[in-house]
Amino acid sequence: MGGVRGLELRGLLYLFSSLNVSGLYAGYTSRGAKTIAPSHAVVKVDIRSVPRQSLAKLLEKLKKYLEDKGFGDVEIRVLSSYPAGYTRPSEAVVQVSVTVAREVYGKDTGTVVRGFTPHLCIHRASTYTNDRSGVGYYGSRVHAPNKNVRIEYFARGIEHVALTLYQFAYTKRFGKE
């Protein structure tokens, strides 16, 4: 993305919407080989929006883009949707999560903050170190059929979440920061 790498790239990925291809279906897909020109194709995508971005406007732009490329006959069906959320880094749950992550992982962490759902006003924070995010690691093959996690990282992730919830509840109840 524009020659940007590392943590700077990670930050940009959370600031811009994206279109992800989840699946493709076209042509002959049964056993054996057949050389055919498919009469139709199906592409399943998901659009990741950012706060204050209209799904209707994103869909209009996608349809216009497809029309401009000669695919004006494409049918778009929305299977589900929800608005993007945002959590301010100054939120108490974020600060608690960062403090607890430092304790659990034994090093400073970066933080990605997102609103889990703006309708319920629930905030979410994800912490990561330079070598991994959450309970995953570089070779965990996230979203692949053979994804995996190391037991040590999984246990630390559980500890991080449990201590964050405990400490956040304590902070809210007793007003201790």
C-alpha cells in the first residue's frame, strides 16, 4: 500500500475501507475437467467500512465501478451488514488493556482500538507486539483451513482478557485508575 510497511501499514488498514474476496464460483466445478466458457460467475465479498461511512454509498460506488469496467449486469445482494465503530484511545478499557498487556506479555504493546458496535456503545481494544497480534503469531495462518495457535499464546491471551475485564470492572466500581 503505497510503499508503507510495518506498524504504519497496520494503522492505515484500520483507517480505510476495504473490499475482501471471500469466495469465487464459476464454470464447471464437479469432478473431472471440462473446457467451457462460464455463463455466469458468483463472487462473495465483504466490505469493511470505517466509522461514519455509508454502506449505501459504498455499494453505489462499487456498482458504478463495475459498470465503468463493463459489468453493468452484475447483481449485488447484501446478505448482512453492520456499521463500523470506533473506540478512542483515551477510553478507560483501552488504558486498562494496555497496562494489563504489558504485565501479561512482559513488553510494551501497540494497541488497535475499534468500536465493537456503536449501537450498544461497547468498546473494544486489541493489543499486539511487533511479532504477533492477540493469540496469533506470524505462522498461525489466520483464516486459512490450517490455521493454528500456540498453546502458550492462547493461555496468555485468556489471561490478558480475564485480567482486563477484572481490572476494568474494579476501576469502574471503585473509581481507581
